[in-house]
Amino acid sequence: MCTSFVHKGKDVIVGFNFDVDPKEWPYKIAKNKDGFFIMINDGRRFRRHHGVNNKGEAGNLLYVKGCEEGKYSRGKDKVVLGGLVIRMLNFRDSFADLVEITKTKKVVDTTFPTLHSLLSNRKGDVLIIEPGRGVKYDTTSPYSLMTNFALFDRKGTEGREGSGVDRYELATKILKEATDDFGPQEGMALLKATHQEGKWGTKVSFIYSSNEHQVYYVENNDFEHVQTFKLKEE
């Protein structure tokens, strides 16, 4: 189901728990000159759906109950959320480009599944996109958080199984109590506290540190063995 957050203190910390059933959505980790990515086979090929590129731009696509206003449709004045995130992770558009695109075009969903996204740049500026519900560009909040209910329509989506209200409330408590020294270790502890088990368990947890320009990650909830990957500087 997934949990995503950004914390701005002395360091900008981006965290992500990737919760998935691999039988439904095959995935693989890609670490290369472009960055650190979770690649998902969306029925056509493996593509970058989650991760951080070497510009420090992070993006993800989390499941959420869709709405009629945001459902997929074509038009010159419309853009699909999944394509936006994938384009940013592939350097076709920058984070700043996405901010401008969302000012002039309506963001719509894919045909399936329905998604929302929490994106950020290396400074910790945040762009929240929920097709049909809203867009928020934020440069001042000390933290941002997303699970699997709609942030702009919480009452309409939080009651569904797997909506992640419990994860959201636990992560909110941790982030509210965090100091400016919140770093990779504290970020990984938050991901451990909100990890999932079972069919839709957490398969990859990663933290990106802007100061270090480095990713810390674990697989299959093995939080005793944290691996690192240094991103290439631009």
C-alpha cells in the first residue's frame, strides 16, 4: 500500500515504504548513474515508478481510491499523473517543470490503478498531486506525508481497507516530535515503525539524504542490514 514522507530540518530526508504483492506487480530495484529506482512492470515493460534521480528529485505513485472528476480522459489540457512522475524520474521534465505543468493542465488518473503522488526536490520543496481532487505546491512545511487515502478528500477515502490511516497517524506523531537533527537513522526508524507484513507487505524501504546525496535501503523488512547507494553528483 505504501508510505511516503519528506522531512525538512538540517537535512532533507525523503522516505518511502514500497508495499506490494509481487505476483500482481512484478518489480526490481535499479541503481545506476541516473539514481535509485523501484521499477514496476506495468504490463508493457519495467519503468521507474518510485525513486530518486541524481538531481535529488524524488517521486512515487501510491494507490488511492479514485474519483469521477479525476478519471482518465484525453485532451490537450490534460496530463496523466503516472506519466508526469515517470518523466521526472527519467529527466524528461524537472520538478520545477511539473509545478508549472500542474498550473495550466488538469492532472488525470491512469485507467488502472488510481493513484496519487508526493514529489519533492533536493531542497525539500513538495508537490502533492491527487487527480480530480487537488494539487499543492509547498516550500515551507517542515514535513509532508502520504499513505493511501486522499489528503484532499480524507473522509471520502479513509474508511477503505488498506487506506493507511493507522500508518499515517503513527508517522505524523513521529514527524511532529522530530527535531531539526532528524536524519537517515531516524527516517529509517519511521519506515520500520510503519512497515507492513503479509501479502501486501513492505518489499523495499529507502531513505534519501539530501546532504549526503545518498540512499539508504533495506529489502523485505530486514532493517538489521541497511545498504547504501551514493548518487552521482550532477
